[in-house]
Amino acid sequence: MLRHAFVVFALVLFAVGSFAQSGTPERHFRFHYAFTVRNTHVGEPIRIWFPLAHSGEFQAVKIVSQTGDLPLRRARESEYRNAMLYAEDLRGAKAEYNFAVVYDVVRRQSTAYRESLSAEQLRLALSADRLVPITGLPASIAARQVEGIRKEPARARALYNYALANMRYDHVGTGWGHGDTLYACSAKHGNCTDFHSLFISMARSQNIPARFEIGFSIPAEARSGEVAGYHCWAEFQNENHEWVPVDISEAWKHPQQREFFFGHWDDDRVQFTVGRDLTLSPRQAGPPLNYFVYPYVELGGKDYANVSLHFSFEDLGDGATKRGGDLRSTMR
């Protein structure tokens, strides 16, 4: 166990060093993920899952601490290999349960990167999700946008441009925030889930592999503070088997950066999970999760939503690399 922990820590240090040597803009921060499950019914069994951030292509992650009112064990779902922590109290001994994880994160500004997909990964990147259809209205819209365009990334850029021009970032009314493509097509407004579900539906309908990622935005102009909630984004794979990052809702909010956000993600974020319609491990009693960034709790075998959330951050680096080379600075 100690040897494994040392190896993981060494890999994180190596990744951090590699980021710094690359000269790519990056951000070093501590991220606090905490929540309380409130007003449970003593005597009813409770099960709790929440996602784990992990190191990857553009982020080096180390868990500084993890605490909880129940023993925590790591698990991983089978389709996208998302990591999570799981806890249970089959006796339901408490009326309230608290959990917290503190991360040390180095996030690098993202560009296209090459990845060969397995047959299963390709299937997932081209298939419909429950709220992300690849036929019907979004497919018809996509076909009109790419008519006469033969190659990538020009076809994907046409779909990006359509979502950017026809969607509005707005939390008015109900229905937004579920990542429902058909809602986005009719309402033409919503949050990041709605923007990127529309893009993914259109891309997959044109046989362009695309996938959904979710995590949190870190306020760009602050060095510490609260993080209000999740943020999500997408990527598509071009003809060279390169994943190309897009963030259409951020491009909408910052029009001067619309060129940047087709082909880049900024370093003001941390990613937690990938994919939609997720079956957790151990398997939840309820249906697959639409997406997984907040804790999921079942009380007495049923979804339980009385969970208070608290996310915050503080910068750990001086920001010199970020300020010295941020591509976005040329677009403001």
C-alpha cells in the first residue's frame, strides 16, 4: 500500500514537472469538494457515491485529504472508467453525514491530442444517450450546417458555429440544465449541459465521435473563493484521431474568445468525469445518472436529494506561466 502511494505521488510530481517544462499556460490550485447529507431517517439504509478527480492528459491531481462520517472505498464504473468514492450505512445510524476531499491540482491549457479508440470507446463516442439523440431534429439541423463541407475540422466548426449563434446562455424558466438536446433545439437557451448536448448530438449524427466532460470552473480573476457549481464542455475527434476541445458556452459568454474555445480549454477548470447515463459501482438502485459531478445518495433504496454542497479553491502558484503564455490574452 505504501509503495503504491509512493508510485502515485511520484507520477503526479512527474506530471507537474512535465507541465511546467512545456511552457503551456497552467494553473496550480487547491480544490475543496465537501457536502453534507441532511435530515436522513435514522434506521433507513443509506448509500452515497461521489466522483473523484484524477490525473489525465491536461491535469495532475493529488488527493491531499479525504474525510467522512463513514468509511470510504474507491470504485470505478465500467464504461468510461470514472473513479468514485462509495460509502454506506445499512443501519442508518445518523441523521446527518459529512464528507470532504481536498485536491492539489495543476491544470494545463488544453489543445488537440491524439488518442486511438477501442471499439467500445468509439461506440460510446458515436451512440445516442437518453437525452442526446442522433436522429430526428438535431440530425436534420446538422445535415444542413455541413452541406457541401467534406473534411474535419470544418464540419465540426460549422456545428460549433450553429450552437454558438442559435443558443443563449440563460437560466430562465424550467427544463434547462439537464443536457436535453431536444429542449435546446426548441428553447434555444440553457446552460453548458444544453449547449454541449446539442453539439454532441449534431456531431454524432454526422459520424463525428464526440464526448461530454464535466467538472468545475475556477474563477479566472480571483486567487481564492467559492465555486458556485459545475461546468461542462465537450470534445470531438477529427480525421487524424485527435481529440479537439470545445467550450461553446464559455465562447458565448466571452465572444472575443470564440476562436480560442474551438480547439482549446483554458486552465481555469478541473475535470471530474466523462460521459452520460452512468451506472455507478456498486450499482445504484435507481436509473443510470444523467451525468455525475455532484454526490448521488440513495436512502431506503430511493434517490435522496437533501444534500448541501460546498466547493471552494485557493491558488497555490504565482501564475507566472499562465500570465506569460496565455493564448487568450491575444483575443481580448
